[in-house]
Amino acid sequence: MLRTLEVLWQYDGAERGNLIGNNLMNLMVSVLSTMAVFLVQQPIESGPDKGKQAAAPFGYYDFNADKASSALDQLKKLVQAGVANYPGGNLSNLVSTVNGLVDIDSLSAAK
């Protein structure tokens, strides 16, 4: 979501409306909310927080670190891994949502 916001400040092309209506809204409403609900239902099983529930870490993920693939391709892989690792986690709807996002790395301002 942060990458999309960064691009929005710089990009004024034909995909701007899709960045707002598609990427930002779907990332906030569908992806982040689904992940937050999933995380707070996960018990922590070891360490000093054992017995508590997990929560969103709000850490920065550096999509620029992997130059071989776009941020969207990396996000798709991460979501697919999450769905595969937690088949009962009600995460399967994330795959279609993420597949419908605009690839911001393909926009001239994102490069």
C-alpha cells in the first residue's frame, strides 16, 4: 500500500484512477483487513508472548530488494505462500484480489 501511495504522488497517467480505486481500496479493505483478522486469531505458541494472540507487525517490507521481479509479483508469491501454509485461514480470496492489482512497477514513475 505504501508503494502505491508513493507512486500516486508522482504519477499522473492513465492508470491513476485504478491506483486509487483498485490498488488502495483493495489493499486496505480486502488484503490488509483480511490479514489483520487472520493474524489476531493466531495464538503465539512460544517465547515471551506465549499465550497471547499475534498482531500485524506493520514492518516495512522492501520490495526493491528483489530486482528480479516486480513488487506485485513478489506480493503474489507471498500471498500464495500464506494461503498454502494456512489452508484453513480463510485467505484464499486474497489471491484473486492481489491478481487484480495494477503493477505499479510497470508505470513510468515507479521506476
